[in-house]
Amino acid sequence: MVLEDDLRERVLNVPHISRTATREALLLCLPRRISERVPLAETARVFAEKLAQAVVEADHWRRGENVRALEAACRDLSGAPDETSARPSSLSAPMSRYLSTLADELHHVELSHILAQGLVEVQLATVYCRLSCDAAISVRVRDGDIAEWRIRRRTLSGGAEEWPAPTLREPAMARLLDRIRDEIFHGRFQRPTERLPVVARPLSADGVLHLYYPLSPLEAASLADHLIIVGEAGSGKSTVTRYLAYTLAQRALGRPVATQELLTVDRTLVPIYVRIADFTHWAVKQNISRDIGTDHLLDYVAEQFAGDDAIRDALEGALNAGEAWLIFDGLDESRGSAALNANLEERYRRMTRLVNLVAARGSRVLLTSRPFATGEYGQPLFAAGFVSVDLCGMADHEIEFYCRRTLSAIGCRPADVDRHWTQLRRWIDRVDADFKRRALFVTLLCLVEYRHGVANLTASRVDLLRQAYELMVWRWPDNKRSVGGTGKELPYSVNDARLNSALEVVAFETLAHEPSWDTGSDTEDDIDKGRFYRELDVFREQMFEVLEFLIEDSGLLRVVGPKSLRFSFRIIQEFLAATHVADTGRFTELLGLAAEQTGPWAETLSLLAEMLSSDDDRSWVNKLIDAAVTTVRAKPDHADSAAWVLGRLLRDEKSARMSAEYADTVREMLTRVLVSPALNAGQRDDVGRALSVVGDRRPGVGVRAGVPDLEWVDVPGGRVRLGLEEEAFAEALRLGGSREFLAPETPSYEISLDGFRISRYPVTAAQYAAFWEDEGGASDERWWDAGGWPVSSGPPVVPPAERNHPATEVSWYEAMAFARWLSARLGVHVSPPTEAQWEHAARWGRSAATVSPGDPLAFNGHATGLGGPNAVGVFGENRLGVADMIGNVWEWCTSAYTDDSGRVFGYPYDPDDGRESLSLSDTCYRVVRGGSYTNVDFMLRPTVRGHDRPMFRARRQGFRLVCPLPETTGSETTGSVDGTPS
């Protein structure tokens, strides 16, 4: 009790903690920790950390030295070592100077210019929250302990594989497993925000509990020596790198840091933090024409510290001793000369050579990038041993935690945080999932809600970026000044439209790398001051004042060289560039640039598409099509990319308002490139959606005269093999399956099947809608089973961009009713396939193991990242000529998985054992096959036997049809005449 009483007294006597509720909340945790018989040393450390964090959260108290003094007192009382920092035995004066300066530069959030209130900076440690990546640890718990564990992650090629044990750092792995044990068996965690996101599965038959724990980027960095973090714009990549460098610097200096993620280092490591855009800009200024080496890197860092050779020597020593952690931020922003910019792959290769060189010398490396730099150009660039993880979107609990902290940091009183968060949460729930899960956009939502109220919130990325831009340039600096700014306001005579126009031109031209802009800037990607002055010439004598304001007060621009400026935030630059194209109609130039280098323009195109879709004046549609045709003719080598750009901009339903001549031109361009190997999965999805908008006329996709136009593929009968072979079983285990899950797919056996025909594609949304639109269709009780009538989902609502997608949200009863209706319309019996028919068509002479694990162009699974169904046929066909058998959506079969009593119909398949009875009640389960866009690799195999209740509906659930072979088929294997089997 002495320790408890002393700690209570210290809390009550700490100045600046003025809110009684805060003190009481802090004191509540201590008795709980002691009652759990947690060691006193641990209690003191945890309590001190909680106190430090709560002070920052609740009271905006910035005097860290008093908090550190309290932590030290707690450690003295308990005899606990300082576990929050790895104190070095000694640091040289140059190294201490370097680390102190670095920590001071990185301790605040990059958006402080628009987040800060008055002179108070937003502390990085205050708002930083745990993010998740696509690497995960799975554990099996047996007899009260972890019996087995393994880590799976994505490869650079997009595949999924087990993380080889030799690349793991054992101390970090051991500590992570200890924390997982604490969570599983004791429910102990330091702070609610640190609770491990463990996902539990039910106990299996042998009493094994399966748990799945997605890693955070910092945890992945602790486990791997060489890590690449990939994320979209605004996903939090730069924040992760800044927080890692800041944490390492603080630890090396012996300062406490309230680490909210597990970051285990077995010795003091010196962070060398490098923004690749700035470093490669410097390399061009130095006229380094040969490969960039570590000497150049050290020279660059030293120059950031006024050419301090002592710092350079200290960092070189750490690098040579393997005691440095190189943190490279933004491979996609690599700069280059005019000649180098012509070859993006060489730009990235130039930088990754240095990364590989540093890694080979024994230093730890972390690098971040947008996907296109490591995917479209960078796959073969990195040396063996690099591990790639993708940043996942923020989970709901992460969004709440981050919003609460951000609201508090930007000035919201603790008593008002709940009210602001409640308003914000209602709005966030309505926002597109991809939009709301990016850290940058969540930050901007918090800012807009706090400054201007919920009425000004928007679900549009474009509108949110516009509001952020206006806060930086027009609204926010009116009465406030940013940290380190001059406090000046824009002169009243400066016209909003003229300044916006000048910045938009500059944003587009510098992204476009036009030679005319390489007149004085140090690199072609940067803004030449002289050229910018000419754009600002309309402001005459106020020109320099405007430029000073944009740099010092708004934070929109920053100086990167004697002749050069750069936009502080690339996403704001991309927004301004898109605005410029939308206002001026420079579509031909944009399509030409994006067709040559699609990756760097992806975000600009996405923003432009949103801008155009909200424009009621549709005159731009024909101009855009003319630009695409011009681009294809002028650059035939980039025709596929140009068609994709066109598709990306025409996905909105309003884009369908075009003349028949233009529609035919667009349809031809899009159909030709739908399965082009030059396009990635996301680009193919864009093309498929645009094709749906203008009218997808591929055979087998639409409707003719009110009847679904199915295209049939002949499937020969005979002796066929079904089930999981021994080799395929081993492969499925390697991909992540368990023996319990795979058991229903065994044994492997042969069976005799009659030949049949199967639809080339799943039934599309347009075809299923015809069933509901027909007067004798869904409303006719004749087509329905007793269990499906009159209960149904009702007429489907199909967006124009998804009419060529599989019909989804369809129950088994509805699929059967559709088949009966279509049988009557065609005069031929059609139905969903039996599971034996389905598997035979999906495998077609191949073993069950012949999937393409991790290949994002083989099928639409989790690895594609689409997050939803795609247009049918986008990922090609199997050797039989049938599309989408694997991935996209699960497909109903007629077969039952269980009977009404729960008895499972296993393999071998026996059509006479009751599984093909159509009279089972809705308490049975029906088979679904093929996997969907939600599934990882080991689920995307032709033998996987899924099952659902016949009333079940989901976006991941669809169906296709089969019919008997005609009496004579000749040599043709496909056929369709006006929607009828030939």
C-alpha cells in the first residue's frame, strides 16, 4: 500500500492536472493492477505511462520534463528499470546533436499548419494510433498455451506466403507472443487503445483454438530487418516513418516515449530518416550521374545539418557497425533530371540500388511507397530478403481512437470530445469505405467538423480536399498564424480565383514534367521560382508577399532549393491539377501523359473522375472521347492505357449521355482492352464498369427481347476426378488451410458424369433483373419453392456501372426460381449445377492444386484489393472457356451440404444419397463453390466446399446455370442464338 499511497499523492500534487475527472480516472487503474497481482515494477511503469499519456490527452499539457520526473520517481519507488527506452552507455556529442535535432523536427504532425491552434503544435505521439497491415500471425492454442504459430504476408508479386523463420528477429517475436499470451489468458493490456486485435475462431474438434492477429507496421518492422510498407495516398505511410524515426531517436537519447505499438529493438539503433523526394532532388542538384551510393547519402544528411562533418562521421560509424536503421519515405516521389524522368523504372531503380546496398551492409531498412512504384515498375528491383506489407485501411476502433485524439489535439475541450465524435461517427458511417479508412481523410474530416460543424462535412474526397485547401490558403490564416509563420494574411486585393488558377496551373505543369518548365528548377518535378513568379505577375507588387504567405503561413509550399519550391502535400497538388484539367478541358494532354505513365497519375485521375461526375454540363464527355481517340492514334503503344483512362473517367452513370456514334466508339475501345495483360486488376475493373455504363454488348452478358442472353460452353462427360489429391492437400496446407477445414474436400475419387452445358459467365445483374421486370417472372408463384415464396428480396436495384457484374444478394430459392422461369422462356431445362458438375467444369482436366496463388490477374480474390465483385469475364477464362469459376462471387449449386437433421453429405459425391433433393427445408445447408473477392488464396480452389442456408443472401453470393447437351453438338463447343441454347 505504500507504493499505492505514494503514487496517489504524487498524482494529486502534480501541477497542471486541473480536471478532477482526469485525476480520478487515473487513480482507478492502480488498485486494479495491484489486485491482479501484477508485479509492482510493472505497475509503476504502466501507471507512469498512463499518467503521461492522459495528461497530454486531457489537459494539452506540454511540459514533458515534469512527466518524465514523475515516471522516474515511480521507477525509483519500485526499483523498475526504464523499459521505455534503450539507454545507450554513451553517445558522442555529434550523435546527440543529430538525434536531438531529428526528434525535434519529427515530434509534430505534418499537417500542423492546418491543425494547429495558435502556437500549439500537434504532437505526433499524441495523435498517433495503431494501424494494421496485411501481414498477420496465426496461433493455435492447446492445453493453455500457444502450441503453434506462423506469420503469413504478401510477396512483392502480390502472392501470399509464410514468412520464413530465418528472417524473423527472435527477441521481437518472443515479446509479441508474450503479449498475445497476456491477452488470451489474462486479458491484460497497458491501455485500452493498445488491446491486441486478436480474432478468435471456435474450438476445433481436437480442442485447438485458432487465433489470428494482424500486425501493425511497427510490429512488422520489429520482426523484419528489411521492410517495404506500401499504401495508397493518405493511408498513413509517412506518419509511420516519422513516428518510427522519432521513437528510435528518443530511445537512443534515453528519453521516455509512450510507445503505443510493440517496437522491439535489441540494441540502440540510430535512425537515418530520408525523404526520398528531397534526397533525389539534392542528388540532381549535385549532378550525380552515376549510381547513388552511401557516401552520397551521408553527404546529404550532413548538409541538412549545415555540413557538419562530425555528424557525418558519427552516422558513418553507425552505418558501418550495423547500428543504423535507414528509413526511406516515398519511393514513388523519386526525383530525376529531364532525361531520367523519361524512364520511371530507371528513376526507381536508381533509388532502390541504394536501398539494396544499405541492406547488404547489415543495416536495417524500412521503405514506403505508393503501390505503383513497387508494383508496376518495382517488382524486380529489390534484393532478396525484403518483405513487403500493405497498409490496411483504418478499422472502426482505430478511427474512433484517432478521431478522439485528433479532436483533443486541435483544441476540443475534453468535455466536448464525446459530442463531436458522436456527430462525426454518424457521418463517417455514410462515407465510402476506402475514403473513410485513409488516415489523411479522417484527419480532414475531424478538422472540418470541429472548425465548421457537421453541416459542412462531405462524403466527397474532392469536396474535403477543397475544404482543406481553403483552410490552408483562405480561411484558417485569417485570424490565426501557424507555428513558425510570419503571421501575415493575404492582402485583401488578392483575388481568390486568380490565385487558385495560378496554383492549379503550377500543380498540373509540374506533375506533367513539361520541358518548358525545366528552365531554372533544380529538378523537373519541382516548381521553378522564376516560372511561378510569372504566374503570380498578376499580383504585381504583392507577388513576393503572396509567395511568402504560401510558404511561411499556409504551409502549402515549401522551399527545396535556391531556385525551387514544392507542394508540401502531394495529394493537394493532385487535387489542384485535377481541378485545372476539369476547368480547362486539357483532356488530350492528360490522357497522353497518363497513358505513358499510369501509376503517377492514378490519384489525379480518380479525383478528376469525381469532379466530372458531379458536373451537370455533360459537354465534356464528347471532348474526353475525342481526346482518347486522338491519343490512341498518336500513341498506339499506349492504346490500352488510354482506353483505361477513358474508362476511369466514364464510370459515372451520367457519362452514358452521349450520342450513339460516340457510344459505339467507346464501347469498341473498352471491350478490346477488358482483359488486356497491360492493365492491372483495378484498371480492368474501371474498364468493366465504364463498359456497363455505355452498354456491354458482349454475348452472354446482357438481355435480348426481355430474355437473358446466355452463352453456353459444352462440358464433355465421362470418367472425371473430383476431390482433393494428396499433392493438392499439401499445397492447400501451405497456403494457409487447416486439416479440419480441408477434410470435407477429401478423398480424391473418380465418378461418371454425363456431358452438359454451362453458362460462360455467372448470371449477370442485368439478366437477373429481367426476371423481376417480366410480368410472368418473379411475381408468378409457379416458379417458387414453398420455402422461398412469398419471402424474397424484392426487385434488385442495379447501378448502371454494375449491370454486367454477377447478380448478387440472391438466395438459393431465388436462383432456383430464376432457373424455372428461364426454362419456360427457353423451352430447355436449366438449373444451377450440381456440385459435381460445377467442380468438373472448374477443374477441366487439371489437378485441384492448379490455382495461381497471389496472382492478382488470375481471379478476383482478396489479393486484387477490389473489395467487391467485378464485371464478368474481366479475369479471363479457364481452359474450357468458362469465366469467373474461381473468385468474384460464390456460386449456388443445387446440392445440399446437410439434410434437415444436420447430417453432412461428404465426398465421394453420390447423387442418390438425398443431397440432390429439392424438397429439404430451409434448415438444411446448400453448397456454394468457387470463393469470392473476400477470400484469400487457400480458399480460391476448385475443390473448396462452402455452404449456406438457402435463405442466405450476400454481396459475395451469385449463381450460374447449366443445361443438357443437345442431341448433336458437332465440333462447336459454344453457341448462343437470341439467348437460346443452340
